[in-house]
Amino acid sequence: MQPPSTLQQLFQREFSTFPTFIVRAPGRVNLLGEHTDYNDGFVLPMAIEHAVWIALRPREDRQVHIYAQNFDEKIIFSLDSLEKNAGWGEYLKGVAHALQKASFLLKGWDGVMFGNVPVGAGLSSSAAVEIAATRTFALASDYEWNARQMALIGQRAEVDWVGVNSGIMDQMVSAAARAGHALFLDTRSLEYEHIPLPKEAAIIVMDTSTRRGLVDSAYNTRRAECEQASKTLGVAALRDANLTVLNERRGELEEQVFRRARHVISENQRVLDAISALRAGDLAYFGKLFNASHNSLRDDFEVTNDALNWIVGIAQSQPGCYGARMTGAGFGGAAVALVKREELEAFSQAVKSEYKLKSGLDAQLYICEASAGTSIEKS
Ligand code: GLA
């Protein structure tokens, strides 16, 4: 579908007038640097073409009226009395709450929202909604939109309102990505660099069709374990630790906490190595880093499930596959593979059929082009 044109019609149906703006914010796939962002570490995600769009028209009062096409549901809330509830509207309310807490003076708006980022697959549909919401409020309330500042607002919505203690990666890449590039982000300083992606390899997202249960609590537990490790090691964050010191002080850490830390420290190094590999055009090495990352997430960080391990194993054994790994928070959802373009067709067919045989499930495969960060599609 062509979201903007459909959205205009839907907007007209809902509000009997035309929208003034349409904003878009993309989902993302993380190439390397998993569970490093809340350890002040490095990440290498790219934005994907799957996105969230909001068509909007500013209102004179402080109410938000929004219809979500995916849920065929309209909700109304007042910016003067935000109340926690459940469902898709919480991401919008969470953003409004975070903006007001940061002293932004907000105005209301009418909106129609549509998204095609697969939900629960580890492709950041929630960050896409949050970043689209920051843009929507900026246009309705006439404040200047700034990528870093608004990514931080999106993260506050997630942490303070939705209750997931997430890092900054997803919101930053949705806000600041460049087409054709991955975003090399230092999550401590929020400095970033756009790294060109090689044209001869395709990025394939492989959704296992399994969804994570109780992920929020498992995610928060991992984060607490990392904090425990950095406290014992006497560093501000695991970003400041190294493997030599970790191994020397192994006896002071619980075995599980030691393994969590080993994942984070080695994963940070893999991101740095990946940047060198990309700069040198060394796709074979870049792919090896994918594989090493998966092993570490499986054995040390323990955030994979059988489906992820199967699909990654199947992908890795195909000709033309440089490497594959789970992506996102884990516990289900999607994996990502780096594949020679000329092998794409054969790769996709083989992965789908071998995965079906092994798991009984249908995998969804998406060939992803690196897209730009959030944009205004119509004004
Ligand atoms: C989720 C979080 C991110 C990041 C990843 C794991 O996507 O929202 O901040 O921690 O998990 O790398």
C-alpha cells in the first residue's frame, strides 16, 4: 500500500477535512551491538522501510483524537489529564507525558496512524510510534524538532510510561538514520556516524513467527545483571570494562553475571571491529562477527529461543550467507542475515522450507534496504 495517500482518505473519513501534515518514522534492524546500549556501549542499527505514519491536523484545544488503522480504533485523551491505560495509545500518551515533563508546551491534534512494522518481531515498532509522535507534537505545537533530544523523549516514554527500561538505540536510529547507511552510535555521548553499507550484500530479516513472553521482565533482569557486574567491577558502565579485568575478577561475580558481562564487553568490541570491516569492504569478516554475536547472545546472554537458534543455523549454512544472528531484544522475534545479492532467491526459499520442516512454523522474510530516519511526507 501507499500509506500517505490511504491516510489522507482515512483522515477525511474520520475528521471530514484534510490533514495538514503526514509524518513518518521507521522501524529498525540492528546489525550488531545487542544489549550494549544500556551499558553505554556501541550499536550499529539501520532504519528499515517498514514504518509508522501519522497524518495530522493541529487542534485549537489540548485534546488528541487519534484513529489507528491497524486496530480500527479511535482514542481521545486530554493533555491536561493523562492517565495510564493499556494498548497502543500508551506510546503516544507516554511521549506527551515526557514532553510536558521536559517543559514543552503542547497543543492537541487530530490524527490517523498506520504502521507496517511487524509487532513483537524485534524491529522496534514501538520506537517508530514514539518518534512519529514526537514529530507530530512538534508540528502541532510548533516547536523545533531535534533528533537527539526527541530520541531521549521517546526513551522516557518507554521507561517512565510503558515500564520497559530500554536503551536509546531504537529511538536514535528511527530519528537519525540515513538511507543506504547504518548508524554507528556511541550510546554514551550520542555521537553517531553514518556508515555506508555495501551494495553487493543484502540484509534479510527473518521473522521466526515466535513471540516473546514476559519479555519486559526478562529484559529488565538482564539490565539489572549488567548493572550488578559494573558495580562489582567498579566501573560506571560495562562499556568501561575489558575482558582482561573481567577474567581476573571472575571469582567476585556470580557465574551468570560474569557471562552477561562477557557478552556485553565482547559485543562492544565486535561493533568496533565491524566498522573496520565495513571500511575495508571485508564482508566475510563482517559476517563472522554476526555469527560470533549470535553465539554470545545464545550462550552468555541467554536471550535466544529454539526458533531463533534454528533459523540462524539454517541461514548460516546456506551458500552466499556471510553471517546471521538474532536481532533486537531476543526471546523470540527476528534474526538478521547478510547475504550475497545473487544468492537471495535461493537463500530465501531454502531458509523458509528448512525452517518449516524443523519448527513447523512459517518464517516471514524481508529484504531490507537501509532507509532514512523520520521525515515529513506532506506539508
Ligand atoms: C530493545 C531495546 C533496545 C536494545 C535492544 C537490545 O530493542 O529497546 O534499547 O536494548 O532491545 O539490543
